[in-house]
Amino acid sequence: MAHEDIVKKLIDRVPAFQHLTFRQAHRLLEAGEVKSYAKGEQLCAEGEDRAEIYVLLSGELRDYIAAVELSRITTSDIVGEMSLFTGLPRSATVEAEIDATSPGGHER
């Protein structure tokens, strides 16, 4: 997917970013790289002391605590924001349920 297409998708599909200009969204995307996650691959684990935020561009994720599924994260959803805003360790594990892509690595 071309970089310009990813920026447009971010603006079109993510409600939190719809007020951004193309240039602002482009700069946000450049702060991290678009990563692909294979089914079963973890984006983050419960208890980790990291604060990255992920915006799902494609695929599906699931988050869980102690093997109990909490929810499914689908295209345009945001995950990881709790640690980003609170500074606390990860409250849940997030992994790809279906191959997924996200501009990851946006840390506080």
C-alpha cells in the first residue's frame, strides 16, 4: 500500500484523526513505521512497561487478560491508548487474530 493511501485511510477510517489535515496525518504516520503482524503475533503483552498506540489499518486483533478474551479490534480501531495516556503497564495482551497492519511505534 502506498504511503499516501495509508495517510488517506487513516483520515477516512479513524474518527479520532478525521479533523487532521493530510499534512498532519502524514507527519503522524512518519513518526512510526507501518508494520505487518501475522495471525497469532503479539503486538504487546499484559504487564509490559511500553506505551505505544496502534491504529488498525487492516486485519483483526484480539485483546485478552489471562487467556480471557476482552474484545476484538477491527479496522480503524485504536489500541494501546490506556498505557499511552496513564503511563501504567499494559493492562492486556493484544495479538493478531487475522493478519493485520498498523502504523506502530507511536510512543509518548
